Amino acid sequence: MSKYSMHLLVCGGTGCHASESDAIVCNLRDELEAKGLMDSVQVILTGCFGFCEKGPIVKVMPDNTFYVQVKPEDAQEIVDEHIIKGRKVTRLLYRDPVTREPVSDSKHMGFFKKQLRIVLRNCGFINPENIDEYIARDGYQALGKVLTEMTPEEVIKVVKDSGQRGRGGAGFSTGLKWELARNNKSDEKYVVCNADEGDPGAFMDRSVLEGDPHSVLEAMAICGYSIGASNGLIYIRAEYPLAIERLKIAIKQAQEYGLLGKDIFGTGFNFDIKLRYGAGAFVCGEETALIHSMEGLRGEPTVKPPFPAEAGYLNKPTNVNNVETFAAIPVIILKGAKWFSSIGTEKSKGTKVFALAGKINNVGLIEVPMGTTLREVIFEIGGGIRNGKKFKGIQTGGPSGGCLSEKHLDTPIDFDNLIAAGSIMGSGAMIVLDEDDCMVSMAKFFLEFTVEESCGKCAPCRIGNKRLHELLGQICEGKGSLDDLDRLRNMSVVIKDTALCGLGQTSPNPVLSMMDNYYDEYVAHVTDKKCPAGQCKSLLEYVVNAENCVGCTACARVCPVNAISGERKEVHLIDPSICIKCGACIEKCKFDAIFIR
Amino acid sequence: MSKITSLADLKKKREELKSGLDIRIKAINPETIVQVKVAMATCGIASGAKTVMEFFLEQLERRNVAAVVTQTGCMGYCYAEPTIEVKLPGKDPVVFGFVDLKRADQIIEKYIKTGELVDGIIPMNYQTIDLKE
């Protein structure tokens, strides 16, 4: 191997990939070639850095320079200035959102300061398509350790003692799940990786598979050894082509090295992994529905028990874990249960990956110790609310979760605290809402998703959610009453109690939590027929301010439905019965004479 | 690709491959290790800075010194090329001029390993502005 003095890491996650990071790699290589630097500078395509807001990212090592929003044509300047002359390209450096000063070293970026990366340890650090880089980072050492030095029971004990809980959302003890699968005797068992990431706004599983696929493969083999399975299946949605591609490469490389297949490390243990594709149905993230989908049946959940640990895939004992859960396993094995359980809160150990989205400055992927507060996540790592607006709420756990308000900002995030606050951890999607978001419309938006994704098997979910959605629609249109609010709440409680699977049982969470935390806003919609956030069109009224109106007629001319009347140089009037609230008049008026109330 | 048939095999492979990631691993905490910057403008390269840089890259590793070696632009001491700047953890950077391979060897053995100064130090004759950290 030639001696490189510098590494250029280019993000190859889906976001940056879509912004031509491939072309950046090509151009950088061409430039280096032209300048005769190919032997001293290496260009590496990596997984997601998590800083998707400002992609594509190029990181220069060893000086930790973090370039953002790089375009393919910037390659020449990076090579000429930074690499040849040693001068950082200031124009491409990340700027602190508050001071506007360029930050030259990524370690000083607020985004990375509070983070602790266990699951994302290799994302943005290694080339995911090269197994050698994973091995250089202690890859497959944990598998070697369990196969040669530990009994399956010992492995399960370590996982149990670590306190790791399932990262797919329910938070069930991983070690306990493995133990249940181990205790069920059978000639064949299965290890399944749930990569059917369906929450809108969640993309951590995709990023792990794209950035560090081997960590999941290694963990699945460890799980196989522990429960006594020799077959692994990864259920992944076909909408994740890049993750699928990298998984295929990773599986092939691991097989070629003999790290998957027969007689691994000469211990007689066999384990192999195959991919199964899903069509992207939300309900297939539920483990029984997922198993049915893999069997070629309709992706519908069934009542538990029997749990998959007793009768799962092809009626054999099956252990299903989420991608993020698996990715932490090799580290737990190598560093020990004690180390892992020293991180986090009393009942939630380790770290959690969150996907930040919505009205937040640093949209992206972060990993923090359990127990970090929402305030730290939103205002320190996330860089605060966009455009200096006011924070209103944060929806955690996707459409199955709840919306937390300002009073929850200092709550340490863990499984139990979020439930106590009326939400859930879920997969870790966080959607930040600001003062312009209407909480009735938001609840309606999330229900729209669950109505569409409901498999229709049980009545509470199929019919109940539809009715909830209709009621919310009526409230948004100003046709609701106080009785309707009670109806919303009662129906939500019934659906929660009676739906068959997790999808239905959690679908009313956004409505319930938003009614709890923003009840005044719901009342305003039904009694005053007003939308305080100014989002529900039917409840808005466009009015002319007589003091400012000079009678220029500009608004009347632009109105598509002729709702504005008035003589030239006289105050105009908007007829609310004709007005369609398109907003054209406000845009046209030069005198700020039209406002919404 | 040859198969990995035992844990010992895997460990051996990891040791072989580790150096490939060295640059990235060291970058995680550069202030805790030795940082060497080699001035590589036209004048520096013409006076042999490239050979000096390769020497540092190779020898620091061979002599088991954890260090980051980077190139930088012209430091302005054109009369003294090749010039390098060495920053030991917790100390101010020191610039050395006329660095040929012999002096490079001295710098590693004396200054970097024991903190003892060697000939060729160029006094700092300027202050720089610090970009906000």
C-alpha cells in the first residue's frame, strides 16, 4: 500500500449522493491525478456524516477541515488551495449559525460537540464498500471473541447486563429477547434484521446500512451463535437501493473472507445472510407482519402470542431486531456490559440515534447518550429554530409518537420519560415545530399517514382512524364543536385499547398529546372558529386596514374571484363569502393594508 | 481474497490494515500528539521539502512516534527552505529552517523525543490572527 499523507472523506449517504457527491469524488481524483498527487492523497467515499443539512460534505484528514455544500466544480480549488498550498478554502467552511464565523475544525462545531457515537462510530469514517477498513477498526473481532472464548449463554448474559433495549421503538430488552429465542428448541431458527424503516422523518437505519453495513452483519452472526441459528435474513425496503447495494457488497466480501458461511474461524459455526425486500409498508415494521411479508403472505400482523421467538418465520423460532440495535452489539461485546451500562439513564442504557427534521437549523443525524435533554438536542446540537422563530413543539417517535411542548424541554430523553410525557421513543425521528405550525392540522397530517398505512385487518384501526381523521378535518374547516373534542378523545382511547397491533394502538398518540399540550388551540378552532397559527385556510379572514388603504385598486385587479370592491382612491373591501384566501392581494399590496385575522 | 480461518488470522490482518486508517484515527485528537507541518510551496519543494516530508512520514512511524504530518504553504522564510513547524502537545509551535535529512533526523531524536532544541530554529517574527475557534 502506498503511503498517503492525507485523506479526503466524501460523504456518500443518500442525501449527499443525490447532490452529486459521486461527481465530487471523480473531480477530486482527476485533479489529484493531474497534479501528480494520487500517491499521497487518498479520496474515500464514506457513509453519512449526519450533517445532511449542509451536504455534500468533504472532510479533510488529518487536519479535520469540514467543507460543506461542496459542488463538483469546487474540486479544483480544494486541491489547488488546501492540498497544494495548505490554505483552507474559507468560502466552503461551515459557518457558526450564530456568530457567522467560519469554523475550521469540525471538533469545534456545536453539532458534533455533545454527541457520543457508538452506533454511528464508523459512519463517515470508513469506506463502507471496503471490508478491510472495517477490519482495521476492530471489525469482526467481537464475532471472533464470542466464537472462540464464550458460550452462547455468556453472550446473552453480556447483552442482558448491558441493559440494551430494542431501538426499533418498543424498548424491549435485547438480551431477554435472545434468551427467549434460545430457550425454544428447534432444528432451525432464524435471525432477522428489521430494516423496514417506515417512520416519516427517520433515516438512521438507512444511514447505518449505507455507512457501516458490516457492523450489522457481524452482530447478526453473534446473535445466530447465541440463539442457535445458522440463517440470517435482512428485511429491507426496496426504496433503499443504495443501502441494498452496499449490503450486497458487504455480504459478498464477508463471504469471501470466510467471515460468513461455513465453519467460521474454524469453529464449526455456520452462518449466512440473505436479503428480503419489502415494498415499503409501514405496518411491516411490526414483527409479525414483517415475518408474513417475508413468507410471501400479505403484510398483516397477527395476535401475539405466539411470539416470533416461539413460532416466527416458517413457524420456526425467530429473533427480530432493528438495525440500530444490532449495530451496537459488536461494541458491547468488545467493551463489555459494564461500559455500555455506564452510559445513559437508570433504565435506558447507551446512546440513541435521532433524525432531526422540521423547522430546525441543523437537519441531520445525531447520536447522544440517553438522558440528554430535548433542549440540548434542539438548541445546542440542532442549532435552534429556523429563521429565529419560536419553538412550539417536537413530535418524537413519528406518527406513532406524541408531540411534546416547551414544558418538556428539560426532560432527559429516555424510553420511560418519553412515555411519561405522553410520547414514545419510537425509532428516533424528531420533527421540530415552530410557532407557524397548527396543532390541529399537524394531528390531521399524522393521521393521514396512519389511515393510508393501516392494513385494514382490524376495525378500530381501519374505521376508527378514518373517523378521527374526518373529525379533525371538520375542526380545521370551522365545523367542529366542543362535543367533537370529547368525541376525539373518547374515540382515541378506544382505538388505543382495542387495535390489533402496534400501528393501531399508537396511531391516536399525536391527537391525544396535542390535545393535552395545546388544548387552547383546539378550543379556539371550535368556539372562536379561529386558527391561532394562521394555517387553517377556512378559518382565516382577509381584511383591509382602512387606515393604510390608499385605494390604488392593485388588489382588486389581482383577485382571481373578484372578491374585492371599492372605488379608486377610496378604501377597498373584501367580501369574505367570495374570498378563496389565496393570498394574492397581500402579496400585491404595497401599503401593508391587508392583513389576516 | 484469502480466507480468514481463525481469530489469530483476523488479528494479524487488523494489524496489517490499521496503518491505512492511521491518518483518520490520529485526526480525532491531533492536539495530543506531535504535529509536523512541512512548508510545501514551490520554493520549499525545489529545495527538497518533499523528500523531507516523506522522511518524516516514514521515520516517525518507524520510530513509533504518534504524529500527524501535514503540508502547508509558504511560511515566508524563503532563505531557509526547507522549513518545518513542529508542535509538541501543550507547547507553542517551533519553526526549523534548512531542514535536510540530517537535521530532520536530529529534530526527531532530540526535539520531538526529548524536547531538547536543535540548531536551525527560526524565531517567530510575526503574530497571526486567530480565526474564531
